[in-house]
Amino acid sequence: MSWIGRAVPRREDEPILRGEARYLDDLHVDGVLHAAFVRSPFARARVTGVSAPAGLTVLTASEVPGTLLVEGRPDLELTDAPHPLLAGDEVRYAGQPVALVLASSRALAEDAAELVEVDYDPLDAVVDPRAASETLLRFEKRSGDVEGAFAAAAHVVRARHAIPRVAAAPMETRGVLAEPAGGGLRVWASAQDVHRTRAGLAHALALDPAAIRVTLPEVGGAFGSKGTPSPETASVAAAALRLGRPVKWAEDRFENFLAAYQGRGMEAEVELALDAGGRILAVRAHIVADLGAYLLGNTAAPPHTCAMLMCGCYAIPAAAVTVVGARTDKVPTGPCRGAGRPEAAAFLELTVDRAARELGLDPVELRRRNVIRAFPHETPLGFVYDSGDYERCMDLAVELVEPEHGDEGDRIVATGVALYVERAGGQFEEARVAVEADGHVVATAGSGPHGQGHATTFAQIVADALGIEPGAVGVRLGDSDAGLDGIGTFASRTTAMAGSALLLAARRLRERLDAGETGPLSEQARFSSDQVFGSGAYAAVVEIERATGELRVRRIAAVDDAGTIVNPLLAHGQVCGGTVHGLGAALTEEMVHNEDGQPTTASFLDYSLLTAAELPDIRAEFVQSPSPRNPLGAKGIGEGGAIGTPAAIGNAVAAALGGRHVDPPYTAEKLWAALR
């Protein structure tokens, strides 16, 4: 009996529901000191002095020097602006850590932090990325005869779109516990993986990575925001080394809104060249990304991904994209669920709908004339899509959503459709499967979970290969001492990469068991591959009340092609979670900064997340086009809902407004004004 494709219930849930799961703030070691940060109240200022009463343990940049690791790419031009662990002679965003205060409890540390006096010389803050004089990133790529295509085009369609900054808002905020150990460090972190955490700490602290052991306890969500070490994480680790004592920091919600890196924050000018029959001949896009004050390890990833996906699901022969990453006096940006993919989908798909209106074509028909049908397909921007059935996804989404259009008197009803393609996987992961002395089977991987259900999925993969039940497979994750190299959990890569490594290891172990070997046995495998490309189509039916501008989403159709689905139950959960995330981005979520660079949406009183009572009917289906690039045939599923949903709702809103332009979030105030 195959376990691949079966809806096995999550094994992770019972200990969580029983209150037995241990998160970062549940951990304790003897002699621990608790950390609190003194943070800048200004978005930009010179720091001219730091003083504190005698008896307080306060560390500043002079005691905690260093900067965070920045992950570069050969095709990106990056400015040398890494984030300092603690601010030195200047601060560049409200909430930037300036000093670290230590005490025997978190409450005492917070009280002591209020006694630290910092002398600031305030400066004017740069808030608008279009007005910024400094850039942190530049990227340009073009292929094909773009100028010739636009010169010969029967139609040229132009659009401008803006997507605001958003907060990841995980249920568990950030945190770290660091303890000196044998000349190195033992670190527990609320993080997405052990690999990037260890590499980032090694860089910031000038340590050999082998001297750092990183363990992940239970992690209560991340949504991209816990990918690379934060300045706070590295500062706490540095303090533990300096003082020779364990140090712990558990972030509060206000700090998370203030200082955890934010997502999105891009705007784009997009042009499409089309022939008389509606075939897209070329795309041009100029993207401005608000990157904030510094480069973090993964700040460059979302704008680069956005640019590379500006051909979407369409067979466009020529493309030219440029990205400017502006330096503003705000907290830096980084990945948030989708990490450039939702931006690309919105920029392109909203422009495709505008093209359909200008050409007098049905939006679905225009897409049908341009979708990619043959694979593998290399886009002019250099991505090579492995497999897919984009037209089938679109047709199924339209069928599921039951489109509605019309004027119902007090409200307008409209339907929007959007396609997406997302990159996932790539690089490598290592894994191990062993039969221990007591006969138990244990699977170990380096990709750590933060809510997705990896233990359940991994157990199914190993059980399927060994011909046993998933319940007989123990799973060990999230410890760098496992001796497994890898990249980590992000970008919907874990099933395709770590799952494939486990499958290879389990198959090798099965061969030895079938040959009659007994006793403790272990097989380790390293799996590497090119990127895989999931895809999908989303459709939304919305209604807008004329009198108030209030928007209600009646239903969402979510059709995702993630290749082979290992566990439909978990995959459906990922789709629903991503769709709700996308709904929030479309309807309510926006990080707002005033003209002084102060965040004005730094609590759940002002930053509005949707509740279960506000969710529409979500109709989800899968199309399975297995990837030829891994033995499972798997692609990514964790981000599709966050990618396709905002674009589909955006197109429905535009249809309801007769093509009038409104940027998300689609608040009642904006829509009321647009209707008038």
C-alpha cells in the first residue's frame, strides 16, 4: 500500500493541543540572564552618547561590534550596507537596537532599559522610496528584441501598481537562548532552519560554524520572517560569549511590529506589447523596492524573484526588467510568504486584465491565447519551467468559482482571475534514515519545520519506501548536531529537496534490508537539483457596496499544481492558510509609516488581521504535473494561496470599478472614493 498521496493526519498536533510542545520562551537553563533592547525612537539620527546608572549591565556597539551576513548574487549589484548588530554612531529606523541590557528576569531587564539614556541628534527621515537618494540594490535583465516588439505592436498597455509593506505576524514572535559551551555556543532559536542561523551567527561573531550548535524548539510560525539571524539574535549570542553566561531574549509583540523585517513594499511600471490578435510580444517592467535602512541576509531575494517572474505563465518572447532597491529610513524588508512571487503575480496579472479591457477581450480568453503549453520552457528572463498545465488550472478555477458579474442595485458584483508560477526547491539537502539497535526506524533531516507538518510528510515518504506504516517511523529535525548539511526551510522547497533526500536514503536502506542485513543500519543521502516551478490559477467573486465602499469576497477558487502531492490533507491546509494570508494582504493589511518614519500600525489595534468569521467560501483543488527534477515529482505548495489570491481579488475589484485603479489593501474608504 502506497503512503504517498494519502491524507494522513498530522502527528504534530496532539502535543500542541495538550500543551506539551515547548517553544523558545518555555526553555530555561541555570544562571540565565534575560535581555531587553534599548531601541531608537527616531527613524534617523546621530547617536552622540549612551549612559546608564552604575550597576546596570549594558552593552553597546563598542562591546558588541559586527554586522550581519548578506547573501549576494553574481547578477545583483548590492551596496555595502550590512545591518550592524547594535547601532554605532547613527540609527536608520525607529526601533533599531542601540543597546542591550541584561538582568535576572525579563521584567527587570525591561525596567533597566528605561534607565539607559541615549543622546540623539535627529535628522530628516527618508520615507518615500521614489525620493531616496541612496540605493542598496540594482538589477537589470533583458532578452529578445524588446524594442522591436514594442515598435511593431498593435497595442501597448501601460499600468502602474503598488503593493504596501506588510508584517508577517507569526503567532510566536522571535527569540533566542544562547549558552557558552566548550569554547563555542549552544543556541536555541525560534528560526526557520539551523543552517542559515549557524552561518549567520558564525559570520557576525567571527566563529567557526563548527563551534556553534543550533537547535530549533517548536516554532510557532514564521511566514518568512525568521529566515536569517536578526541583529537581536546575534547580539544576544555575542553577549553570552562576552559574559560567559547563558542569555535569553523573547520578543514581545510591539517589538515584532517595530523591528522584525517586513515584507512586500514594491511598486512597478509595467508595459505589455501585443499584436492585433492579443498575443503578448514583450513585457517591460521597472520595479522600485523599498528595502529599508540596511541589507539583511535575504533582503535581496524578494525583488530579484519578483523581477525574474515577470513573464508569469505566458509564452512571452522578449522581456526587459529593472529593479532599484531604495534605501529608506525604515526597518529592512525581507521574505514574507511568497517573497516576490505575490508581487510579480499582481504586477503582471493586473496588467493582463487591463490589456483585456483595452482590447475588448475576455480576460480568460486573452490568457488562453498566451499561456505556455510545452515544457520544459525557458523564459527570456532565464528561468526554465519544468512542468505544468496552466490552461487546465485556469479552466478549473473558473469552473469552481462560478463567476458572477452585474449590478445588483445596492452593490456591484464581479469576478477576477489570476495565474501564477513560483520557483521552489533548488540547491541541496542531506538526510539520513536508520534502523536503530532496538529496531526502530528514525528519519533525520536538516530542514526544520515551523508549522507545516514536516514530521508527518517525512514519515510517509520513508514508510512508503520501506514498506512499513508511518507510525513506525520516528522523525528527528532541527538540530545542527545531526551532522547533515543543507540550506533550510523556505521558498516551498522542503518536500522537493529534503523529502527527496529522505527517499533516496530510505531506498538504499531498503536494498540492504532486502539483502538480509540485520542490526543497526544507516544510510545518508544528499539530493541536489535545479529549481522546480509550481503554478496555479485563482479566481475570486467579490461584491462592493455602493453606499459605503465595503468589499466582501463571496468565494475564492484555489487551483494549485504542486506536482506530486504527498499528503492532500496537509497540502489543503497550506492552500487554505496561504489563501487567508493573501486575503489579508488584499483587504486589510498594510504597514504605514508617517512622514517622520514612525510606524503608525505597530499593534493589532491598527494592523488588522482577518478572523475566521470574515473568511469566504474557499474551494480548493489540485492539478498534479509531476516535476521531472526530483524522484518524488514534488514542487512547492506553501505559498500558492498568498501569491494567487491578491491578484485575483485585485482583478475582481478592477472589474467592479470599471477598470478604475486602486492599490491594495482594498479598504472601504478607497473603494468609496473610486466609485465616485
